[in-house]
Amino acid sequence: MPLDPGLSLSDRAAHLNERYRNHAAISVMELALRDHDVGETALVSSFGAESVVLLHMASVLDAHLPVLFIDTQMLFPETLAYQAELADKLGLTNIQTIRADEAAVEFEDPDGTLHQFSTDACCALRKTVPLERALSGYDAWITGRKRFQAGTRAALEFFEPDGDTRLKINPLAMWGREDIEDYIVNNRLPRHPLVAKGYPSIGCAPCTSPVKPGEDPRAGRWRGSNKTECGIHFINGKPVRIEKDNAA
């Protein structure tokens, strides 16, 4: 039975979580893409270290699913090459590259050094604002967030409200690191080339460094600062800032 259109996003998410409670990741994704109570949906992907899992699922379920790729124009060349490789190999036909408004970049970061003075401002300019603009026409978006990644995500569900505007879908919420590894190996999927060079988590080139054995996988992101999130994920409508030992 369709949900009451007057329900709040929180109530809609709760009903959808109950509806999908016993489903596997790919089943959640498959059914959500055609569920009228979810609505128009896009997959947001960084084409990072673990992104290939959801991208492969998308290619199997609907190769024309909108895939929003945020090009901050500060990405590693390897990430851009990997994005092109996966688009071709997986047959993804609707990848939409999202970039910051040129005038905004010229005004706020004309010499490309904003990240040296304010990583939060740089992420807002190059990631958060462009993504919000790109998502304005969608009712929901798919993320790769997982419970094991952080203490703040320990109770993560398949569906959650994204502020007051749309739903966020987390098909891999219940997966562990071994599930990700198994999926990549079993489906013979290409890995991001920087993973083999010590980058288990990959963001913009100026703010990402290799991780030493024994370090937290996110230790190379914004190294030397207490920043652990770029700001595109929210809790109760607010950007997340959490301690590095619990980061994702």
C-alpha cells in the first residue's frame, strides 16, 4: 500500500526501513529504484576506493541510472582515469559530472589555494554546494555509507532523511569490509589504481596522503587536522564533524 504523501521524511524513512528490513543490498537498491514511495533517485559516486561496488550494482540493475560524479577539479589524475575506465567497462550511460560554478570559484578561490586556509570552505565551494544544486530535482540519492565506518553510523539504516528535502538510501549499510572485498573479487572488478599505492580512502589530491600500515584507513584524509568529513553527509540536517578514530 502506498504511503500517505503527507508523511514527514522521518516517518517515510521509518516505513521504508520496515518494508525493506530483511532485504539484501542489491535487492534494496533494485526495489527502491522502482518504488513510488522513494521517487526519482540518483547515485552519487566519488569513483573512489570502494565506489565500484555500487557502480557495478547500478550497471546490472539500470545502466542509465543517473550517476552524479563531483569533479572538484582537484582530483587525482588516477581518479579521472578510473572514472572513464569504469564508465566504459560497466556500460554506465548516464554519468553526470558536477562541478562548482565557475564564477563562484573565480571569486572564492581564484588561485586554487583556499584549501590551505579553510578546508571546510573549499569543500563547500567544490563539493557540497554543487551537489545540493545537482540533487535539487531528485527525491532520493544513493550513498555507499556503512555501519562499520564510524560510531556515528553504528545504527545506520537503509533509508534516512536528508535534512527536510529528500531521502538518502544506504544499500550497503549492513556490509563489513570483508563483504566489500568479496564483492570486488568475485565480480572481478577493477580497483582504483591508488589503492595499491597506500590510499585506502581517496579524495582531492591536495588533501589526501598515503596511509601507513596500522593507521586508520581515513588517516590520509585532511592529515594533521580534525576534519574527517567533506560535508555532503548530514545528521539531522547538519554537516558531520567527528573524531578521526571513528571516521569514515
